Amino acid sequence: MIELSNLILLLVVLINFYTLGTSRLVACIRAVAIQGGLLALLPLVAHGLSLHTLILAFWALLIKAILIPTLLTRTIREVRIHREIEPLVGFVPTLALGALVTSGAFIFANYLPLIAEHRGSLFIPTALATFFSGFLLLMTRRKAITQVVGYLILENGIFIFGILLSEAMPLMVEAGVLLDMLVGIFVMGIVINQISREFSTMNTGRLSALKE
Amino acid sequence: MLLQLLLHLLIVLLFPPLLLGVITRTKALFAGRKGPPLLQPYYDLHRLWQKGFVISRTTTWVFRAGPIVGLTVPLLAALLIPFGAIPAPFSFNGDLILFVYLFALARFFTASSALDTGSSFEGMGAAREVTFACLVEPTLLFALIVLVRLSGGFSLNQLLGKHLVTSWQSAGASLLLLVIALFVVLLVENCRIPFDDPNTHLELTMIHEVMVLDHSGPAFAMILYGASLKLLVLGALLVRLLLPWDSGNPGVDALIFMAGMLGIAVTIGVIESVMARLQLVRIPQLLIGTTMISIFALVLVLR
Amino acid sequence: MLLFLVLFPLLLGALAFMLPSERWRCWLLPLAGTLHLGGVTSIACHPLPVGDLWLGLDPLSLLVLLVTSILYFACSIYAVSYLQLRSDRGTRTIVACLLIFLSAMTLATAARHLGLLWMAVEATTIASAPLIYYNRNRLSIEATWKYLLICSVGIALALLGMLFLAYAALLGGVEVTLQFDHLLAESSFLSTAWLRAGFVFLLVGFGTKMGLAPLHSWKPDAYGEAPGMIGALLAGGLTSVSFLAILRALQIMNAAGLGDLARQQLLALGVLSLLIAAIFMVRQNDVKRMLAYSSVEHMGILAIGIGIGGIATFGALLHLVNNALTKGCMFLSVGNIHRAFASKKITDIHGAMRRLPISGTIFLAGFFAVTGSPPFGPFISEFTILRGIFAGGHFWLAGAFLLLLAIVFIGMGSTVLGMVQGTPDESTDTAFKDTFLLVAPPLLLLLLVLLLGLYLPPPLRHLLEEAVVMLEVK
Amino acid sequence: MIFFLSGIAIMAISGLPGLLMSSRDRRGQATAEILALLGTITTLIGLLSSTTLAGETVLRAGWSIPGGELLIRIDAISLIFLFPFLLVFAMSVLFGKDYWPQAQHPENSRKLRLFHGLIAAGMTLVFTAQNGILFLFAWEVMALASFFLITTEDDRQEARRAGFIYLVATHTGTLALFALFALLDLSCGSFSLPAAGTLPASAVTTAIFLLALFGFGLKAGIMPLHIWLPGAHAAAPSHISALLSGIMIKTGIYGLVRITSLFATIPLWWGWVLIILGVITGIFGVAYALAQHDLKRLLAYHSVENIGIITLGLGLALLGRSAGLPELAMLGLAGALLHVVNHALFKSLLFLSAGAVIHTTGTREIDQMGGLIRSHPWTAALFLGGAVAICGLPPFNGFISEWFIYQGSFRALVDQRLTLSLAILVAPVLALIGGLALACFVKVFGIVFLGAPRTPAAAAGHDATWLMRTAMLVLLAACLSIGLLPWLFAPLLEAATLAWAPLSGSGAITASMTSLVWIGILGTTLILFSGLLSWWLHRRSQQADTEQSTWGCGYLWPTNRMQYTASSFAAPLVKLFRFGLWSQEHGGKTYGLFPSRSSFTSHTPDSILDRLLLPLLHVLAIAATWLRTWLQNGVTSLYLLYVVLTLFALLLLSGR
């Protein structure tokens, strides 16, 4: 089973790189949707079939792979923006940083004290790598929508970590967390709409009137 | 005891104007003139006492308070200071401070009285008077401090008491410096050349005289008498320092003291004859120099 | 009872969405505020058992809930008049969001499960975003966006931190759970490496929400652009709730014997907050931003107090109460001044005491209170913290603490005095006047602050002492 | 005690009823004044009925504030400060009735009276509170009330500026006091002050002393901490300035006296620090005063000077304590304490009479006045009394306290240890200060009241009302009574010195009783004899010719504006001090044969405040502004970067 999960996790990491490297917003969102779908598989792969994992997988699929991407796609359709043209930090440097972060996470994870089953698995390094890739995306992009994608990837990283500890999170809480995220992104979508109405752009670079 | 008190009072009341006469006579002799009689100041006082007043319409009661305080203060101060070996009638711990501050009181009223006339000349005089006093007062105090240290006492009687004879032997250098400093104080406080000229009428250069320019009649008599008293009182300090001996007989003591005072008067007359008035801007420098001398005297005894 | 306190504002919020009448909708707020305060008071008087696995109040959370409830009560009364003043904006969203916000804050204080706590805190972020966007202009949208993004990211960090805690349990070979009491009980078995990392993530996460420098960057924007009433709730209520979350993490660290490390980190952030606040408050041109930095400053003081420990812990908890009430008083009165001058720039505001005698006076008194002048409550708490600093032998820290307080006083003083003194410009005149409902709530808060400075009611003192015991290293 | 406490309460609330009345209602004013006076009297009754010189009255009650205790103790030190305070407060209330009537100042009169009462209550408590927290409460109530009093006319830019500087200064001082009391708590385990002379030396005693020096020094106005003082005293209404200058700055001295009394042992350098500060404060205080031509600023700088004198006395007392010379300690402290009382009396008298003048002339500029003695005969005479007293001249009270300090310095002089006998430095410094003060007050009195009026405003005007006169007369009488009957006050001084340091078997004050009697007798003689002479001279001058103008040395067309001005009067001395004053002069140069109109002005800004502190703060503020445009530039990414950096920094810290 570990091999399968590792494969999925590797895909997740690759998607991270893809989002870091692409300027097309639609592609970005699709990539995140795919990542969400992959993540939804993980509980099943890691813990086997049970009611708990099934429900969790279903929820994750619904929210991460379907609802949120739909929401985001609708938003970009409304605000008519398709590309991240001038990121704060260029695509190549971002990719390089992403590679650095990811390899750092993988190396660092070797030094972490882990329980025996997790030694060989890629769960923890991938979680960390995904988390910080999301952070990187948040920090280097100007477009609000890309930043939301970054936030999503960041949450995905946490989700990966959470799968290891699904006993700690009762289903209610897990569901609540995902719901919270959904509502959060919904509200962000509304705000993005407002931004584009007010500024006729989604550039958060313009959003720097409040200083000091 | 009673005899000493009597002698003290007699000296205070009768002796001072004579000093002015001696000074004038000395200067006249130096100038090759015969000069007025020695008792001329007494005649002057008498004449002024009889005269009427002319008072400027700008002035108020403050104008008249000047001469009054100017007379009262030296009188009281004279009761605090021993005349040679004759002890002061009033003596208590810390009377030296009262002694110094009484003169300041007189200065306050003299200067105010000058300002009351509204004349800028008198204002100028008052300004100079208070300025130079600031520089003289510390000197006087330093001198007294040296004496406190040497005598171990806190009243003028003790300061100028029997210890002086031995102190001249143990701290002669310091006392010598004191004498110099005190002599300068005496000259400044009594408006003598080289610091001030009691006879000039060039208003712009004068200090004390210009302040009393508007006074006349009895008020002016008070000023004159007060000035001579001041000379006596400050001179008494100096005389006791220079002639610290104690004969045991009050009469002889009084005579020694008066002789000493006359000697000082003659010295002043000589100085006034041989020196010119200092430039006004030089005066502060000289006064600060004197303060330095007195500080040095203190350092010598503190060592 | 607790569940009721969480649910009824939610129900009222739903009602607010459906109620057609703009006028009656406003009155839902005082209703909720009063009911909530009544409920909390009755709980405070007859303490419940600590509670089950999900909800429960211990002295620490009761303290925070009590403060939040009092503040919310004052703001809810203020809101009625305020919303009527701004009737052009409509009240549906704001009333509903305010009610949901109350529910989320209550849930966050009462949660015994860290996951639930996280959910509730995230819910407060989402519920308060529309509140900040109330003015619907460019600046407020910018502020909302920044608030939403930075706080969400911060909260995400906290979630990761919680998972680290769970992993620490996993590695320690004990029951893997995020139920707080269980976690506390088995703390000595937790893996220290994961625990340490978890604490850092929790501290940074909730620290962002609380507004410790340098994680505070959203704060001036959000407080500056939100209406004064919202600023009061955020600065007084939400920060306290986030601080509670950090204290929970600290409790676990204490129990695991890592308390010193945790305190050290809190101390570092606290001093940095004080420093940053001092730098930003000098010649601050915008009064609401100034209050935001003042909030950063006070978060720093709280962190320092907890970081020092000992008697300073008592001071910090008392300061939590004082800070909430004082900030509420200041934000509400500054809201009035903002209305009366139609500006929040100090270049436009002069002579507030003449134009608004009562609000201006409250604002000025609030300034003295917030800077720790006797006889107001914050003096007692700041002074107690200072005592703790000295008692711990940190003399240089004490010196820096006092120096920074002095700079804050100078910076804030020049702004505040420039506003309240002098004569108002005619050009800035508006029709706004002090009315009872707009003045009574801040006045109430001010009197409470004054009361806390003159007299510490024994029940409160008792509560504080119990809470301190919870934070002490056993 | 119950009288005492209710007195405080009555004073505190005296301004409240007025707040509820309309701003033009005179009844509010009357109520406030009656209540304030009633409170003063009640407090006084409380003091007299419950206190004896030797013992102390204690009230002790619990307080729920952590570390707090309602501990009030009235001992002789408190009494020394309380008596003049009550007198000055009552007189400032009386004076204020006609000086600041409700009808003429509807805008701020209610505020003024509210805080007038509050400051009184605060100060009474400051002088008696023996618990650190209670003390800080009273201290801050006083500080805030005085801030509002200073900014009574907050529509004036000058008052706002002065108020702000004051507020910052006092708050900084209060913060130092926070640290002070926290350290005291640390070293003796309680906020309630330990008994005098029981605090053992420890690592923090030096810190406590330095904090006290800073915190209380700021309030007292010890140079270079005097920055707030001139502006604040100038901006406040005059009867408030009287209270501030007379009493409030003494709370700083009180604090120093109280704190220094606690220590069991005192290092020699403490005394020396105070003496050196006293020398600087005294000399530069009076030098700055000389250079002023704003009447109230001038008086304010004289307060700085007098604080210097008090500090000198206190420094001598500390020297005496550390060197084991009880006589030196007692005389120094007695001088300092008596000077506190004296300065309270004559400085408030001076401020009140200055107020009476400013009230009618409408200016504070000395050079705009002149000849006021004709229109203000009473005020002039009263001012003269105050001026003579403040110069430390006999037969007034200022002389007595300086005399004590001189006596103390002589005791140091005759000691054989050089470190001690050098303290004689105090004596000539006092003489110099005295000389400068004399110059300054001759200037003020002469330029303001004597000569001819320089402006029409100065020629018009009327004397103070009888109520204002009464207030000033009472103060003058108090000054004179201490000057003429000093031995009556010796027992109180003795008790206070014993309360400060329980020195075994030293009656230095009682020993000076003979001297005090003599001084009194000579003073009386002086007055009687001068009176006699004046009576005689007055009779002689009845027929005098009083129609002539002053002898103008031949110049025929003198005008009133050609009289000597305040600036020119002080110019020689100001020039002597130019290295510390750095006066600025503008204009005054004329060119050519027929020069065009030219004007000359000079003014002396405060070196510490205007040349050092404000520019420094300005630079710091610019640096802060620059730093924050860079730190918080509005870009969200940067903010997120902060989050990550913090995260990593803390992880590193945690992993170490």
C-alpha cells in the first residue's frame, strides 16, 4: 500500500511544481482540482476502507476537487482574468525556490523523529513540501485568485498530514474543517469579485494603499 | 563689658564720617592741595540734614525707602561685627550670614529706589551695582569660610577672635590672600577707585553715584552716612585681620582699632590718587580674579 | 447551557437574514447581547462542571467569555443607534454576521477539543470579514482582503501545529487525540520535538490572529477601515479569544515540562510587539490605525506578562480584561468622533472635546487608561506585570518595557491631545451629536475600567487566581 | 482621621456640583469655592486634632488591589508639606474667585474648578500615603489634574504645547516611579513603606535612589529635568501657577525626602550627586530667570532655582547621614524643609500678585509694563514683600531657611575629611544664587512697578480686588511671621528631621534656637527702625517739591519708552552666563548716517528643551517614520514573508 500512496504523493508534488510554473489561471485551478481528487484517495489508500475513511474521502472529493474549483472557475469567468502576467517573483525563480523547498522538506523529514510505519512513506515530506509550496505561491503572486490557489495548496498540505492522524480528528471536526475552508474560499471569492469591481483588476499589487 | 558696649556704640555713631574726611584729605595732599578740613563730612551731613527736599514726580515711596534701608542696614551690621578686640554687642552662631545678607537687603532697596526714578542712567547704575555684587558676595563668603575653618566657630566674634594670632603662624599665606581679597571687596562695596568713582559726574561710567543722583536733603544725608558706616563695618573685618592683638584694655583696643581704620582710609586715599578707574568691562574680570584668590585661600586651609 | 449560548446567536443570525424589517433587525443585537451576558453571568455565579469532551468552561475560558460578553453587550447597544445612523448601508449582512461572530467566539472559548477550537476561530475570521467590509469602499476591500488572507494563512499554520501535537502523541505511543484534557493528561509522554514544533506553529498561527508583531500587519488596516464598533469587538474580543488559544498551547507545554521554552518565545514576540507598536505610533496620522497599534502594544504586554510568569501571569490575565474593556471604550468613542468630523485623520480633527463633550472626554480618559495611568485598571495590571519582571530579575527588560511604554505614551499622547484639545474647524462640521445610546456603552466600559483600577471585586480576583493556577508549572 | 479623610473627599468633589449647572451659572462657582474651603478647613481640623509632633497618625485598611493597602500615615514630614499646602490652596481658591470668575470664562471655568479640587485631594494624599500603589494613585490624580489645569485655556496653542510637554514629562517620571516602587517591593517585600532607616543596603538600593532622583526630580524640576516647568507655569492661570509652583513641584522633593529616609545606610556619593545637581539647578535656574522677560516664565525659572537650593540642603543632609554627622544632617534637612515651606509661601504670593498685574494689563511681557505701583499700590507692596523674601533677605522667611543650609555647610567645613569639608562649596554657591536672584527681582520689581508706564495698557488698570488682596496679604503675613518668629517653627522642624533619620541625641535645631531668637530680634529691630526713619522722613518730605521731573542729565525730551528695560538691566549678567544660556538676538544693527527704523529683540530659549530634547525627538520621529514606510509598505506578500520568517526564527530558537 505504501507504494501506491507514495505514487499519489509524488503526483501531488508534481502538481505543486506545475502550479508554481504556470501562468494560466484555469490550468492552475484544474491542477488543484486534480490534487484535491488525489488527496481524496489517500485516506482510503492509507487506512483501508471503512466508514470513516469513505466519508472523509467523499467530503474531500466534494469540496476540494469539485466545489472549490467550480467556485474559482466561476469567479475567473466573472472577472475575466486568465493569466498571471507579472508575478512579484518570476516563474523561474519561483520554480527554483519550490524545488529548494521541496528538497529541503524531503531532507529535513529524514531527521524527524517518526514512528516506524512512517519511516519509508512520503507522507510527511510531501505534506511539508506542499504546505510550503502553497506558501510560496501566496507570497510570489499578485493576482488574488492565484493567492487563493496558494492557500488551497497550503491547506492540501495540512490535509495530507491530517490523514496520518485521522484518529485524532473525529469526523465531525474533519468535516467542519473542510466546511470552514469552503466557506472561507466562498467569502474570498466574493471579495475577489468586489476587488475586480472596485479596481477593475484582481491585482493585489494595487491593493497597497494602506500603509504604515 | 559695659564699657566695651559703650565704646562700640560710640565708634559706630561718631567715627565713620571721619574716614571719608581722611580719604579726601589724603587725596588732596597727593594732588598737592590743602584739601577740606578733616571734619568736613560732619558739616556736610549737618547741612544736608537741614535742607529741604526735591522729589521727582515719577517717584513713589520706594524711592525714599532706599536711603532708609541704606542707613538701617549698616547700623545693624555694625552691631554684629567686633571692632578690633572690642567684641560685637550681638553675637550668635551664624551671625556672619545675617551680616552678609543685610548688605544684600540694602542693595535691593538702593537699586529699586534708583529704578523708581524712571531714568535710564539710574537704571544703568542699578544694573551694574547688582551685577558686581553677584561677583563680590561669593568672595566675601569665601573669606569668612576660611575664617570659620581656622577658628572652628560660627559667629563673627569667634571668627575674628583670639585664634587669629596663631592662625597667622599656621596659615599665614592663606590669611594674606584673604586680606587682599577683602580689600578688593572693601573697595568695590564702597564704590572706590579703581572700581567706581564717588566724585565723578560722568553718568555713563558711574555705578553707585548715579543711583543716588536724584536724592537730596536729609535722604542724601542718610545715604552719605550709611556709606561711611559701610566703610567702617567692612574695614573692621580687615583691620581685625591685620591687627589681631588683644591688649586687654578696652580703651587701648578702641584706639588700636581706630588707628587701623584710619590707616585703611589713608591707603584708600593713596590708591585713589595713584590709580585710574578701570574700564568697565575689566571690572568683572578683576572681581572673578579676586574670587579665585579667595578660593585659593580656602584650598590652602582645606588641604 | 453552553450549547444554548453557542446556538441561540446562530439562530438569531438566521432570523436576521429572514426578517424583512430593517428597523427591528437592529434590536436583535441587544437582545442577543443581553441574553448572552445573562447566560454567562449565571454560569459565572453557578459554575458548571468543567464539561464534557467537546464543550466546557474552566476558569480561564470563563474569564475570556465573561470579558467578551460584556464587551459584546456594550457594542450591541451601541450598534442600534449606529446602524440607524447609517441606514443607507442596510443591516441584513452586518447584523447576521455580528450574531454569527458572537456564536463563533463563544464556541472558541468553550471548545475543549482543539479541532473544534480551530473551527470556531476560523469561523470568527470568516464572520468578521464582511464586518470589516462594511463601508464598501476601496480601502475597506483592501483591508478585508488582507485580513482574510493573512489570518487564514495564520490559522492554517495553527491547524498544522495541532496536527503536530497529535503526531507527538502518536510518537509518544499514547492515545492520539486533540481533546484538550486528554492531551494535557498525557502530556508527559508526548514527543518533545514534535511538541516544540507544534507549539511554534500554534503560537505563530494564533499569534497572527491575535496580532503579535511581526504577524500583526493586517491589524491596522482592518481596525482602521472597519467601523469603530467592529474595531472594538475585534480588538477586545477576538484578540482575547486567540490569546486563549495560545494559552491552551502553553498549558500543554507547561505540563510537558517545556514551559520555559514557550515562555521565552512569547517573551520575544511580546517585546518585539511593544517595539514595533512604539515605532508605528509616533506621529501616526490616522487615529484608528493608532488604536490598532495600541492593540499590538497591549498584545505584546500580554505576551510579556505570560512570558515572565510568576506574579506577572496574574497581571497578564487581569490585563486581558482591562485591555478588552479599554479598547472597547476607545473604539466606540472614536467611532463617534469619526462620525462628527467625517474623518479619522488627526489633521482634520481638533477640539473634539468642544464638539462632542462626552465622547471627547471618554476618549481622553480612555487614552489615559490605555497608557496605564492610575487610577484606571490597566495601571494595576501593567504594574503587576512590571513587578513580575523585576521579581524575575530581568532588570534590562524592565527598563526596555518602561522606555517603550514612555515612547508609546508620547506618540499616542500627541495624537490624542491634538484631537481633543483646541477648537474645531468649521469646515469639518457635521450634524452628528452625542446621543444617549451612542455614549452610554463606552461610558459603561470606562466606568468598569475605572472600577477595576480602584477595586478588584473578590469574585473576579478569585477567578483570576484560579486561572493563574492553571497556567502555572506544576 | 475621619476629619482628614472627609476633608480630602470634600476637596475632591468640590468641582462636581458645578458640572451639573450651566456654564454661566455663578452658583456653581460659589459651591465649588465653599466646598474647597470647607474641605481645607476640615482637613486642617483633622490634622490638628489627631496629630502630635512626636507621634504619627496611622490609618490602615485592606484593599483588594494586588499589593495595595490603604495605608495613610501622617508624621512630621507630612505636616511640613501639608500646612503650607493647605494655606496656599485656600488662598488660591480665594484669589481665583475674582481672578477667574465663571461669568468671564464660561468655557473653561467649570473644568478649572473641578481639577482644582481634585489636585488638592491628590496632593493631600500624596503627602500622606504610605503604600506604593496608593501613592501612585494620588500621584497620578495630581499629575492629570495639573495637566488639565495647565491646559485650562486649551484653545491657545501655547497652553497646548506646554501641557503636552508637561504630560510627557510627568508620565515619564511616573513610569520611573513604577520601577521604583516595584524595586522597593522587591527589597522589602511589601508596597507599604518600611519604617525610616530600616531598608538594608542591597543590590537594588542604588537603582532605587537613581529612579527616585529621576522620577521625583522630573516633578520637582531639578535641572536638566526642569524642561516642562517654565512653559507649564507660564501657561496656567496665575492662581494655578501659584499652586503648581508653590506646592506641586514640592511633591517631588517630598518623594526624595521620603525615599531617602528609608535607607539604613547611605553612600557618600548620593549626597554629592544631589549637591552637584543642586548647584547646577540653582545657578542656571536663576541665570535663565534673569534672561526672561515674560513675567511668569521668569517666576517659573525662579522655582527651578529654589528647587536647587532645596536640593543643596537635602544633599548636605545626606552627606551628614552617610558621614555620621547628625548636626550636618539635621541642619541641612531643616534648611531644605523650611525652604520648601518658604518657597511655597513667597512663590505663590509672587504668582498671585503677578496674576493681579497680568489680569489688568493683559500681557505677561515685563517690558510692556512700568509704573504700575501707582495703579496697583497694594499689589506692588505685596509683590515687593515676596521679592525680598525670595531673595533670601532678612527679615523675611527665605533668609531663615538659607541660614540653616549655611549652618549645615559650616558643619561640613570644620570636619577634617576632605570629601566632606568640600561641601562648603554650597555656601558661596548660595551666595551667588542669592546675588543673582536679587538682581533678577530688582529687575522685575523695578521694571514692572516702578518708573513710568511704558504702554497705555500699563497706565490704565486697577488694583486687585479686596479678596485677591486678602489672599496675598495672608501669604505675606505668613512669610513675615516665619522670618520674625523663626523659633516657633523649630520644634516642627526638629520633629521632621527626627522622622527622617532617627538620629540619636542630637538637638542641632534646638541648639540653634538662640540664634533664631537673635535673628528674630534683629529683624524686628530692622523693621521698627526703618519704620521710625520712614515716618520721620515722610514728615520731613511733606513740604517737598514734588513737581520736578527726574534729572535727565541734561537731556530734555525723555520719553517713557527710553527707560531702562528688563533686557538691558539683565544684559551684563546674561553676558556673563552666555556659555550656558546662548541667548538669541535679532536686529539692533544700524547703518549709515541716517539709519532707517530698526528694532532689537532678544530671547533665551531653554537649552535643554529647545536645543537638545526637541530636536533629538524630532530626529527620532523622522527615523521612525522612515523605518515604517519600509516595514509596512502595503504589500501583502511582504506581510506573509514576515509570518514565514517568524515561524522559522521561532523554530530555530525552539530547536536550539
